[in-house]
Amino acid sequence: MTRVLVVGGTGYLGAELVRQGVAAGHEVLATHSTRRAAVPGVSRAADLSGVEWRVVDIRQSADVAALVTDVRPDLVLNAAYAKTDWRTNADGAAHVALASARVGARLVHVSSDAVFSGAASSYAEDAVPDPLNPYGAAKAAAETAVAAIDPSALVARTSLILGDGTSAHEAFVHAVATGVGEGVLFTDDVRCPVHVGDLAAALLELAGSGHAGVVHVAGSDPISRYDLGRLVAARDGLDPSLLPTGLRAELPVPGPLDVRLDCRRTQGLLRTRLRGAREFLAGPPVDAGHPGH
């Protein structure tokens, strides 16, 4: 039995890693921050019997070291992030990497396509990060720290994460389609969305492979946020014509427009198939507590 520590276990991806880890028969421990929030997936993960939950602020190096030394996991999956907090995204990743290396744990660190500017549109794993905003810069710094601290670690870049009606993006589509919320869906912002179930399964599979370095784990379809929203709306019985559109290029805050992660090499390492959004959003959502893969 593998002893698995999921850092950021109450996040959307973290909760799915917890669920799948338990389903695979692993001994799973998971963390949440001292500012635990009501986020998608928390109740599903928290209700799992046998999961041990620990409180840790990964911005505090000593606290992370003490936790990992006490837990002594075989595998650490770092899915923690905070959109606007450098200390969590960059420093925290370094703290987790240092603590994992000290106990000899296998580390899988989750990164983002935000490390790229979009200037090249398609990015292979060996592409050099060129972030445009603070979040992307923090994630790029985290990648550098993890690789320097533990060259045997796996750094997994991913893209927009969706599920079966439970992700933040799907909730946003519902809100703007029904007039409950404000905002627009960008027609010029292209990503490669991935299903949370596929992503978690791929990360767990890669964790057991011994593969090191950077991998790209995203869906096979490049698609704009607007077209993605239309797929969500159509699946969920909403009128796609009600979705408001806009251009990310017109925002005062810079951000990447067209970022396509080339996942062909990583897909070749996997049994898990990384479906495109046009496939996993084609049918009705399944039970949110048991996502399909």
C-alpha cells in the first residue's frame, strides 16, 4: 500500500486526487490550509472514510517540514495554489519539495499553462516559460525551485480543469447564462481544457512511472473559453446564445491569449486517455460524486 499525501486536498483537483487515491487502495492523507474554504469537492473528499486530514500553511517552511517528517509519505502530490499569492504558489512549492526530498518521497508538482505568454501558441515540454502575469511568474518560479531541489520530481503542467458540472468554469457559465452573475466569455482566449477525472488519473499513473521532469497533462482540443462555454451550456440544457462575449486582449491586465500545451509525448507515456472538451462535454453530466474517466 502506498502512503500518499495530497497537499491542497480541498481544492478541485486535490479532492479528486484524494478520491481516486482511496479508490485505488492507497493510504491517503490530505492537507487543507488554516483558511479552509468551501470549495467544490470538499464535501466529497471530506466524507471519504479513512482519509486523514491535516492543517498546514505551506507558506511556512518549518510547518511543512514537520508535517512531512511526521507523515513520511511515499508519494506527495502538490495540488495547492492560491491565484494571487506568490508565497503559496512559489515559496510553498519550494517548501513542499524540500520536505519531500528530505524523507525520500516521490513528488508530483502540479503547474499551469500560465507559465507561457501565448506568443508561440503551441508549447512542448521543453519550451522555456515566459509568463505575462504574477500568477504565471509564480508558477514558473515554482517549477525552477522544484527541479533544482529534486531533479527526480515530476512537474505536470495542465490547463483549464472541468468536470461534470462542478468546476468553477462550469459554474461561471451557468451564472452568466442565467443572468445570476456578471462577466463575459472570451472569444480570443484559447486553452486545452482537461477533465478533472482524467487529470487526476494521469497524475497518479505518472507518479508510479518513475518519470521525471516536465510533462504536459491537458485535453486534446484547443478551444476558446467562449466555445467551451457553449459546450457546457448545450450539455446542461442552457441557451448558448445567451452567453456574453468579450476579448481578453482588451483587458488592462496582461494575460496569455492562445496557449496550447502539446501533450503528445506525455500521452504516449500514459494508459489514461486525455480527452478533449468536445468529447467529455458531449453528453449529460454524470453524478458529480463519481466522475467518469
